[in-house]
Amino acid sequence: MKSPVRKMFDEIANRYDFLNHALSGCQDILWRRSCCRELRKMTPGKRLLDLCGGTGDFAVTYEKFNGKPEVAVLGDFSYGMLKGAKGKKMTAVPVQLDAMKMPFADATFDVVLNGFGMRNLPDTDAGLRESARVLRDGGYLQVLEFFSPRNAFNKFFYKRLAPLFIPVLGAFFSKRDAYEYLVNSIIRFLPVKDFVALAEQNNFELVHVKPCFFGVAYRVLLRKAPQGNSAEGSA
Ligand SMILES: C[S@@+](CC[C@H](N)C(=O)[O-])C[C@H]1O[C@@H](n2cnc3c(N)ncnc32)[C@H](O)[C@@H]1O
């Protein structure tokens, strides 16, 4: 049976890109670019998974900054969102999959991107573990996400301002429920510090955390530690 989250993304897919850019004042485009530029410095390798990739904007941007990958997958459980990638210039092949249980062997990828997907997974801990499994040792997980607000500006933005205008714009251009869910899912999600701690328990090492637009979003770059060298395992 379709999960409610999957059903919701299927329903909003045709207006997803437009509203993403409109609600963020096109900042989302700049944030994805920064993520991909950072990865270029790491020379991470040639096998890419854009996980929870939706309509493929992250995979498209990655290719612009890092060249054509040898293997590239756009993975998402919403068929509607994957359909939205049609016609975009990218090597990535769309694959309908569940990020919690992927149809790939261990260490298949050099880079996993996750743009605004982590917050939607039913279990962040298990989601991180599954991402670590499909990455090779030393491979990178680049997460771009809205985390639970902690500073005064973000608390005001997400708890007071955002509930006033995001669902209204959502109702006008798409579905109100989905954009109410967006705001609530951000408030309910982990703060970035706790997310990093959870990643470290799942065999990742932190490369850096960078705030985007005063911490409205964060870029969290993680590297998969060699087996047995996780934060927990090392003395
Ligand atoms: C907010 S969208 C982000 C899309 C894209 N990465 C971007 O940067 O705009 C979140 C995506 O995660 C997908 N998603 C949520 N839970 C998932 C899961 N368990 N497995 C696969 N995809 C999932 C949704 O279908 C949706 O396309």
C-alpha cells in the first residue's frame, strides 16, 4: 500500500519545482550548487545516487559541476516526482525505490546526495544506516535539509512566519495539506547537531556543516568511515 508521504508527493509533483523555487526565493538552486561545488573539491568518484531525488534537480546540478558520472541513479519512491525529471539534462536513470531498503549491493556508490529527503523518512537512524551501506568506504553523503529550528531567527521563521504563508501559497498553487506537512515536518525533525550525532553513530565522519541563509537550511557533508572506524568504534 502507498504510504501517505508517497501519495502526497505524487499529488504535488507537477507543481513541485515551481513552488520550491517560489517559496525559497530561488535559494534552493544556490544551495544545491554550493553542495555540488563542495563535492568537486573532494574528487569523490564517478558513481552517483541522488536519493529522495524527486524531480532530479540535485542530479542535474551535480553533473554541471562534477562532469558526467559513470553510473548515476535518481532514486525516489514517488513515480509522480520521478516523472517530473523527464526532459531534464542528466545522465541519472530514474529508479523507483524505497530509501529505507534499496535494491543495490553494498558499496555501490561513491556519492549519495539527499536534498530535503531525510526529514521525510520514517526512521532517520535506519535511513542513515541504509545510505552508509550503499556507499563505499570514504564515499560522501551530502545532505541538504531543513532541520528543527534552534536559533531565535529560525524559531520565529518556522514557528510564526512560515505557518502563515507557506500553507496559503501551497493551497493556491498546489495542495494545502502538503505544505502544512512541510512546516510541521521541519519543526518535528532533529536539530542539525543531533542529526550529525546520529550520522556519526552510523559509520559517518563529519566533514562540515554549513548554514544556508542564516540556518534556514543546512548543508551537512559526511564521509563514510572505513569499517570499524565509526565515532563509536574509535577510542
Ligand atoms: C522534498 S522532496 C526533495 C526532492 C529533491 N531531492 C529536491 O532537492 O528538491 C523529498 C523527496 O523524498 C522522496 N521520499 C520520501 N520518502 C522516501 C522514501 N522512503 N524512499 C524514497 N523516496 C522518498 C519523496 O517522494 C520526494 O520526492
